[in-house]
Amino acid sequence: MKKLLQILTVILIVAIVVIIFLSMAKEQKMVVIKEGNISQIPLEVVLGKYQDSDCGMVINDLTFASQVVSNDGKTWFFHDHGGMANWLNQKDEKFKNNIKIFVMTKDSKKYIEAKNAFFSTNEETPMRYGFGAYEQSNENFISFDEVLLRVLRKEILSNPNFKEHNHSEHK
């Protein structure tokens, strides 16, 4: 009888834990991909409810946010332009040729197409890639194509070898 009581107690505790986790998962409902964006425009991101499509972290700030929208209306979200470039570098050319990419700009604080943006290379970004998007150009800024290339080459702030090289150039 004593053993049966212990077994029932353990089963009850496990059941309670499972119920708690399931109820939390239902409440969270994180958005990773949103469908139906046929107009291919940047969508409103609710902070704390959207997840980065590259690293999986929750998006809590839009300063370095990006969105990739395919022509079938699927939208992916990112909290670091470098993470978006990393994710995009893993896609095939057919996919890359049928998307629109939007980046949040630091100067005008709005989404613009990535190909029209200018990028700084020394920002403190969430994943330490270092790229900030701007609507207005600066002599030290680079193009979006250069961002893609630098991410591919690992020429990013989180790379200690590149960081030393990058900072010595700007001194």
C-alpha cells in the first residue's frame, strides 16, 4: 500500500508538470513565419511574440530587425541583419531571386528595402554581427551585397580575428 501511494504521488507530480508546460506552450504561440503577405510589405512585429528565423531568439527590439518576404507571401523575421544575411546565404539562388528584404533603419526608424540601405559595420547588434542599416549614406558604410559577402567570409564583430583587424582600420 505504501509503495502504491508513492507511485501515485510521482504520477500526480509528473502530470501536474506536464499540464503546466502544455498550458505555457499554448499561451506563448511564438511567430516564426507568417503567411499571407501577398503584398510583400514589411509586417508589424509584436515585441516578445516573434522569433528570429536564424537563431530562434525572441525579438524584443526592432533596432536591427529585418524581414524576408517570398513571393508566395511567407514572411521570416530577424533581430540582427547579420543573422538574416547568414540565413539568406544558406538559401539557393531561385529563392533569393523571388524575395523582398526589408531592414529597419537606425536613422529614419522605418523599414526600407535592403538593397536601398547603407550598412555600418561596427554596431553592437544582438548577435554581434555588427551591421546597422541606414537610409542615408556615410563614407564608411557598405552595401547589402557587401554585408552578405562579409557574413559569408565571417568578417563580423563576433569573430575575434576580424574584430582586431576592423578596429585597427578605424583608429
